Amino acid sequence: MLLVDSHCHLDAGEFDADRDAVVRRARAAGVRLQVVPATHADAWPGLREACGAAPGLYPAYGMHPVFLDRHRPGDLERLRDWLEREHPVAVGECGLDHFLEGLDRDQQQHWFEGQLRLAGEFDLPVIVHARRAVDAVIAAVRRIGGAGSGQANTLRGVVHSFSGSEEQARQLWKLGFLVGLGGPVTYDRARRLRRLAASMPLEYLLLETDAPDQPDSDNRGGRNEPARLVTVLDTIARLREADPAEIAAATTANARRLFALPAP
């Protein structure tokens, strides 16, 4: 069974001591492809190095809204250069965070919209962070990359660690976006998310860990890693009363199609 971890911060410092072993455990669990999104420009070289250390690791370059204090004037031009030279599988992680206090929303919007425009320019998918900001993300995508926007390429991508409503999910699907589900769906208290996982069309679903963050309920409080994706898979299969192999095949096909990933 082949799985794709569509969102894993393998370059994070939490993996410095055993990154190779983490990759081996993922492979042993069937997670043979991983998309590794960036958080800020200073981290791009290290992310590139981490992805170059083993097959099946694919970088995305972008600027995360939580790291506003790390973004500098000129970083959007710097990102354009990286996209042109490095040919990543996506732009990201980018987006909006209306949950954390003290994050300037105008600045978030500036960086997010700039990255959406670059994604359209390079015809790349976007990996979007949308914490209590799904409606604002939908509005930005419509404005920057929807029909009539003047953008040459219609935007597409994934809202990772989706936590919105079913109606918000349907709006994203109409825009050509998928939703990523990970550790949070394994918690019994996540009733709305589990209802979505149980009923949504499989063609719009990606699996993710967001490792080293968002551990599943069996690993509560621990360091997350890509091998734990199997727990997410099994949970969603139980919720849907489906064969895990069916979920794995569908989500792997979705990820390979969105990110243009080669066969492992």
C-alpha cells in the first residue's frame, strides 16, 4: 500500500537527530512520498538539503503567516527566483492565521496574495494554512485566481489541516482545492471534522501528518512523524466504513495529480 504524506515539515529541528531513521520508518509504513512545505525564506536552503537526502521527498517553497517576523522586503522576488530555479511541487506553506493574537492581518494578506500571484504565474498548486480564516482564504483565491481575475492560470491547491465547515469545504472544492486531514481527525471530540471525513467525496481528500506537530490521539503529546500517517488512514477508513486500501489508493492518486509527483 502506497501513501503520500501531503504535509510534513521534515526539515524541522525536531528531526535533526534522527531524520534518516524517520524517513526509513515512513518507508516501512508505506509512506513513500512526502511533500515538505517551507515556513520562511531563511529556511529554504535547509529544506532543499533535507529533501535532497533521500528519494521521495518533494519541497515546496513559501512563507507561512505565523512567521511574519521572519519575512523581509524582497522575499517575494526571492521566492520567484527559487521557483524558477528549483522547480518545487508547490508554493507554500502560505495562508492566513486569524487565531493567534498579534499577527498583523494586513501583512498576512500582503504575503498571501503575493504568493497566490506567484503560484498562478508559475502554474503551481498552493499549500494553504487557514486557521479561523477559511472564508478569507476563499475570498482571496476568488479575487486573485478565480474566473475573471485576469490571472493566466486558475489557482488550485490544498487547505491543509482543514478545520472549517462542510459548506466551506464545498466552496473550496468548487474552486479546485482539496482539503488535507491529519491527526486532529483521530480525536473523538473532533465531531464536525469526523463527519466531514466520513461523507466527503474522496476525490478532494489528502492525508497529512503536519509532523512534527499535530500528533494523532494514540500519540498524544508526542513528536509526530510521517509513519503515523497510517493511523490517520485507518481512522478515516473506519469513519467511512471502507477498506483502508481504497482510501490509500484514492488519496495517493489525488496527491500525485495535484503535485505532479512521479511514481515512487
